[in-house]
Amino acid sequence: MTEKEILYIEDAVNHEIYTIETCVEIIDCLEDENLIKLVKKILKKHKTILEMFMEVL
């Protein structure tokens, strides 16, 4: 893998971590169960994406 490709993946990993952290913060603020379920679904998807990136590294 080239250095440029590694930097791209690292940037993508950082974006996924930020999204995961934001989802957790949002869940803590929500009261509506439907919204909580939706954000948890989004959170799960981004955790899966993060795991895939980590396998590449």
C-alpha cells in the first residue's frame, strides 16, 4: 500500500470514529424511541465500517 493510500484510510478511520462518537452523544440526548433506534442502526453501520478499515491496516 502506498503512503497516500494509508493516509486516505487513516483519514477515513478518523471520520468513522468521529461519527461513532457523535452517534453515542446523540443517543444520550434523545427521548424518542424511534429516533434512538434509528441512530443505533446508524451507529452499528459505522462500527462495521470502522472494523473493515481496521482490518485493512
